Amino acid sequence: MTRIDHDALVDALFEGRATPEEAARLLGGTADDELAELAELVETLARIDPGVAPPSAERFRAARRSVIATIEESRRPRGGRAARWLPLAAALAAFAVGLAVGRGGAAPEAAAELTFADLVARSAGAGDRAAGDAPFRYSNLRLRDAGDGALALTVDVETRLDLVRPKDDLLVSDILASSLVHDESLGARLKAVRHAGTGPRVRRALATAAREDPDVSVRLKALERLIEQDPASAATQETLLAILETEESVAMRLAALDAIEDDYLGAELLESLDTENDEGALLRRATQRLSGRSL
């Protein structure tokens, strides 16, 4: 691909004109779910408030050059598809932040290179205040002397946001997907399941919650949403099979058995069903499925 062709594809991608085939050509064969996430991110970029003055052409070119350079770097062989995708995702996120900052009057270099660490640093330098009033909280600090009067720090940064955004917003989907898997509150995880959207990131979180959440009510709700959204995909069917083989809850296994495709049913699965504590309900249901009788 020539530089002219490559730049034209990048332009088409950010302007929403690229077909999935063109996007795959640019990204070097990114998986379908990754393309869907990329489409969500590009759509979010398109939602930037049109009532605010856009960045100057110079700022836009600076951000664009940074993204193109990262795409080029991500296409170099590094041992797998994920190695190509992760740098690209970071570049696109930086591009989105760069555009927003560009509208606020930042220098071209800041628009292209702004990171989350920059945002934290700017907040820390925004006037005098008590330590407890800082917008960010820091924990799990590790540091070492980096020489020349500098310190190298690794720290967890936490803040709280109050947002009102559309249900299909990319940030909302990301927050709900993360809460599904990581939130310590049972109520928060149940709410995340109830309001979860339909993107690939959410489906992966639903599958993880259905297999691994410590509370059976969350596992069951997550499984129901996953079956409702994407019943026939290979990823969902593999999740159902794993639940049938390892889940202790009879209700969970019955739900998985009802939704699993015939191709995944067989003698080996029947033999793997532990019917000791379910009064034979699983075995009867599986036998009926295999024999073609209605339940």
C-alpha cells in the first residue's frame, strides 16, 4: 500500500466512510469485535459538540500525524493480533482527547501528545486546596529515584464523575462492562447487568460475569442477557458449554442447556453432567433435547 493510499484510508476511517474491508486492510486483519469497537469509538468522535469551534487545521494535522505514526508502529509483527490492536486503540483514544483539548486552545503539541497523566498533572496544579479536596485520589504508590532530580512513580489514580449520557454512549458501555466484572457491590453489578448495552465489550463482560461472578443471581442475570443478545455466536455457545461442565447451580445449568445449540450436545456432554444433586432434571432435559422430544 502506498503512502497516498494509506493516508486516504486513514481519512476515510475517521470520516466514517471506510467499509469493514477497508478498515481490515488498514488494521492488518483486526477481528470483527475489534472492528466493532473501533466503529463505536469513531462514532463517539463524530459526536463531539458541533457548537464548539473545531481545532485549527494545524492542531488537527498534529493529532492525525500522531495517530498515523502509531498505526504504522502497530502493523509491525509483534507476535499476534493483540499486539497490533492495542497500540491502535491507544492512538485513537489520544486522538479523541487531542481533538477535545484542541478546541480548548491547547498548543498543537499538547493536542497530539496529551495523556491521562497530563490531565492529572494539570488538575494538581490548578490552584491551592487542601489535600482532601483534590479531584483525584492516589493509592498503591511505588517510586524510585530516576536521577537528575526526578522520581519514577507508579500509582493507582481514582476519581469520581457525575455524568448524564445516552444509554448507547461508548463511555457508558465501558463503565457498565467494567462494573460487571470488577465492582465489589452486588447491587452495582446487578444494575450493570440490567442496563448493559449490546456492544462486543459488554457481551464479553456478560460472558465473564456468567462464568465467574461469586453471586449466583448475577451469574444467572448475566447469562440471561447474554443469551438474549447473542445466542448463536461461538463465544456464547462456548460459555454455555463451560457453564454446563463446571457450574454448581442447577438453575444456571438448566438455562444453559435450554440455550445451547444441538451441535454442542452429545454423549460426552451427557456423561459430564453431574446429576447427583438435581434429582435428574438436567439428565432428563438433556435426554429430551437429544431425542428430539419437546420439553
